[in-house]
Amino acid sequence: MLTLSRSRVLGLGLALLVAGAVLYFWPRPEPGVQEAITRKVVEMTRAAEEKDVGEVMESVSERFKSEGSGWSKQEVRGVLTAQVLRGQWVRVFMTNLEVHEVSPTQGDFQARFIFGRSQAERVQDLAATSVLNAYLIEGTFEKEEDGEWRVVRAKYQPLDPTELL
């Protein structure tokens, strides 16, 4: 029969603590380009819904230029602020996200973003109870010198509600 003395219990507890710390601090592999960009787009969408324009803009590069309109980062901030802060409730849904790796430090994305002034919890319920604005956004993320992925180029196209289904 094994007897557990105070020192054995303490030693076992310390060993478990050290093992847990090693697992917690063990280096994790960096996510691939597609996963990193997908995470960023999801984070930006959540931040927009929470009306946190600053957090959205942290993922936009200082080098940003929109294709077509030629907007800079500051102009995008103004447009996004107007879009997100209008209305009492804002729901932001992202659908049909596609991400393609161009290189280990660059990737292109395309997604539909639907802004609705509503209490809808699901995109399917949004049209029945709200005002909608929807856009197809295509752009490019690059991994910058600080290791963060940021949008450097984007273009948008307004979508008709019939194009959402």
C-alpha cells in the first residue's frame, strides 16, 4: 500500500504545476495565412458590431488605399464611424468569406458585410425587421513589420438586398 506523506503530495502538486506551466508557455505554431486573415476579419466584424471603430481601425494599415475611391485610412474611419454609429441598434453580419494565400505575408479576401438597424439575432431575420445596407468587400491583408496582419487595399461594391440570398 502506498502512503502519501505531506512531502509526496507537495511534490506531486509541484510537478503538476510545472507541467501545466510548460504546456501553457510552450510555443504554438503561427496560424497560416488563411486562418490569420479569417480571424482578423471576424475580429473586425465583432468590433464593428460593438461600435468599437478604434479596434476595427487597428487592423487597417497606415499604408491603406481603397481601390476606386482612393480613400485613406482616415477617410475609411469617417465612413465606418458614420455607418456604425447611426441608428439605435446595429447588427453586422459577415457572409461568404473567402481567403486566398498570395504569399506567406499576404492574402486576399472577399466577403459580404450586411449592416442592419435591428434587434435581429440571425441574418435570416434581418430583412424582415430592419433597414439594410450591404457591401461586397474585396481586399488584401499583409503581415506588417510588427507581426500584425492589416488591410492594405480594399474595394467595395454596394449590394442590392436581392443579392444577399
